[in-house]
Amino acid sequence: MLAPQPLPAGNPRASVVLIAPDDQRRHEISRAISATQARIVHEFREYPGGDALSRLVRSDCDVIIVDLDGRVGPGVDLIGTICGSNAHVTVMACSIGYEADMVIRSMRAGAREFLTEPLVTAMLAEALTRACARRQTVARERAGQLLVFQGAKGGVGATTLAINFAVALTKENAGSIVLVDLHAQLGEIALNLGIAPRFSITDAVENSARLDADFLSTLLMEHASGLMVLASSDVYGMHRYRVQDTEKLLRILREQFAFVVVDAGPCSGNTPDILFEMADVIYLVTEVNLPALRNARRLISWLAGKDLGGKETRGLEVVLNRFNSRKVEIDEESTTKVLARPVDWKIPNDYVAVRVAQNLGTPLVMQDTPISRVVWQMAKKACGKLVPATGQSTPPALKGDRWKFWTSRNIRPLSTARS
């Protein structure tokens, strides 16, 4: 009996689809795969065709093993069909004997490993590990950028900025763009864009078993600007997104779009971990007030302490929303001390323009306003274009001494400060 040998540390358990027409050989290969602690997600008793083949080439597995014994020609043709349609999956051919002609035909069809019996557990485990590593490499090379808008607290305008940023990015012809409303309920992206989608992100994550590029395309809606939108549910309820479902959704979107813009919403549970780990840029939106700045500082510290794929906080950009240099109680120097870093973007305050745009369902960036100019600059930088100078002057230092008690290293609550 084969002794279980786990895949090398640091690699996920490989998911495997096994195709072997012969029952005895299928059982033997299946037992060898199980000994490596890999997961067999499906077994085919015949070479698939028609709808079964279509589902196979779109499958989300890491490895497809095709047994060639007895039917070399159809098996090689099947390998070629799979490899020509799915660049992420690793196809392995399997046979009792090692015949040079069979190996060459398999490799030309796209197989990356040729397994011969008796299958050695350690060698099979190494082959599966290589397949997992290859999939991660291919995914990184093909993946679009994930840009996340996270509010320091509710009501700071993260949704408005995410919408207008995504529209501006679309108009920059930076490639295909999708905007995702990650609010589990009461999301406003579709409403503010003036569209009424039939489906939502809830339909995607609650059907994760059938979630692929084709299914996801039926859930998206196109805005007049060309922006694709995955809205939040229009039905109020306790929608909870599992981390693995959210990760799968974002990965598929990154494979299909050059930029995936996410309005993170009030994230809870472990969702922020995977969202921020996958993000290329996190736009942390805050305002010049104590609650928002305090939360922003906490988020910055939390991100700095997380192992975000080795990125730390180099992908973090702080956005100061509704900024008015003439009416400020906390000056820029104090704000920088509180955040322990400078602000990257300052969005002017224009309450009337924002409210009119929201009520009309028209993106603010479609007009020439002080807000839209800064958002356009953010979009240009995101897609690697030259950003013109903003011309913003440094705000006057107003009442800075009044807030020094809070910008010290040991931040104290407002209630403990002397008046």
C-alpha cells in the first residue's frame, strides 16, 4: 500500500481531474494521487466530448491527468484540445510504458509531464507541486491590476471616488475595466451610475461551484462609458461572503480585465486579509476629522503589520476627501503626524456637485470640476500615464497647536485632553 506523502511545505493541495477509460488503471492512478494528499475533484470513465469537454476546458483545477493506454490517438487529441483552451491548467499524460513516439506526441500536444507506472508517490508529488507553482506564475503574468477603495469609516466618500475613478480609467483607454461593489447589502454603485442590473455579486458568490468566466459574464452590466459593473444585491438581507468565494471571484475577474476596481465596503471577518493581499493598490479614503483620521491611522498600522505578499504598504495611497484648505481645524502638518505618512491625494470639497451627480446618476468626472481633475490624475497614474502637476498650494497652518495632544506617539482619546 502506498504511504501518504504530503506535498512539499508552502504549496497548496493540488486539485486533479483524472481521465482514464480503464477501470482498473483509473483506480490505481487514483490511489497514487490520493497518497500525495492531492484532491481528485472529478474522474472521467471515458474521454469527454461535447458539453462535458466544454466544462472540462473551463475547469478550475490545477492538473488534468490523461491516461493514454489503449487509445493513444484520441488521448493525444484530447490533450491538445485542453491545452489550446486553458493556459492555466497543467496536463499530464500517463502510460504503463515509456515509448518515445508517445512521449513526443504528448508533449507536442501540450502535456507538461509524462507519468509512467509504477507511479512513485514522491515523484508524483513533485510533479503536482510544479503544476501548482506554474499555475500561480501564469496567473500572476496574466492577471490584471486589483485597485481597492477602502474608507477609513462610513460616509467618507469611498464609493463616490471608486465610481468616478473607474469611469475615468475607462475613458483613459487603459484596457477593459470592471467595477465591483463588495457591499454585502445597500451598495450604491449601480444607483449612482443610473443603471438597474438584474444580477449582483451575491449571485456570483452564492454559485461559486459554477463560477467561471462565462457564468460571470452573464452577471455583469455595461455602463454607457464602457465600464463593466458587478453590483451589490438590491435586496436587503444578511448576505455573507465566504473568503474562498471572494478570492475565486476576484481571481477570475483579474484574468478577464486589465483593471478590477473594488469598492470594499464595510469589510468584516477575514475578507480584508485576502482582499488587501491580492490588491496592487489600496486607496485609503479619509477626511480631516478625528474619527476618520484615527481609523485611517489604525488601518495603516494594521496594513504595515500584515504580510501582504511581501508588499507591506508600498501599494497604499492615502486619499484626503472633501478637503478645504480655507476651512480646516486640523492642518496638513498635524494630519501627516497623525497618519505617520504624507497624504497622496487631496480631493476638493464640492458637496453640491457631488449630490447633483448622484441624484442624476451621472459620474462627476464627465464634467470639468475641481474634483474630477484630481480623480483624472489618479486614473492617469494608475494606468502609467504622465500625471500633470496639480498646482495645489499648501494649506495654511491653522490651529495646529490645538491638536498636538493627539499627534503625539502615545495617542490619547479626545475625552482625556485638556480643554
